Amino acid sequence: MDFYELVTRRSSIHSNAPRRAIPDNVLQSILNAGRVAPSAKNLQP
């Protein structure tokens, strides 16, 4: 999948599925990606 296809196929989720568990390794990967992602002017939370 190229970048253009990724951007055009995105969707917004307005509700969640509380009964659907996220595996710990997937959650850890998501959090790690956010931790190392660049930020505007190095603004950090």
C-alpha cells in the first residue's frame, strides 16, 4: 500500500468496541510508534 492509498482509505471512528481487546504487543507497538514520532518544533507533552 502506498502513501496516497493509505491517506485516501483512512476513516474516522466515532465509537469504540469495548468488548474487543487489543493484544498487549499491539498496544505496545502503537504506543512506541507515538513515542518516537516527530513533533512540531519538538513540542512534547
